[in-house]
Amino acid sequence: MKIKTNLTPKDYELKEIVRICNVKQQIFYLTSGVYPIDVYSSIDERNDRKIIVMIFEKDKTRELYKRWCDYDIE
């Protein structure tokens, strides 16, 4: 089932994407030249705070995610 994006003309399926809520990780991806295909606001259920969720394509973030996990973000 395709999900209609609010940001780009490319709709997506859940298996193709990752949701990033961590602002520092979002900034790392953006400054690395990878941009979201969708953005929306949500509520963090742990503390009832508003958050921004960015949707990225898995295949475009795979290497960045490895770097993020290894703290190789410089």
C-alpha cells in the first residue's frame, strides 16, 4: 500500500523508508546531502511532546545510518 507524501511527488511504502525523529540525526542526514521525502508532526508518547518526523528512503540512508551508529558524524 502506497503512502501519499506531503513533501515530494514520490509516494512510498513502509518497507522502503525509515522514520527519523532525532533532531541531531535529521541534521546529520541533511548536512550529508540526503533529504527527506516526507515530513510530519507527531507526539512523542513517552513525554507527550510535539516532534517532527522526517521520512527518508532506506537505500539512500544505509551508509549514513552505519556512520551514525559508529559516532562517525564529523
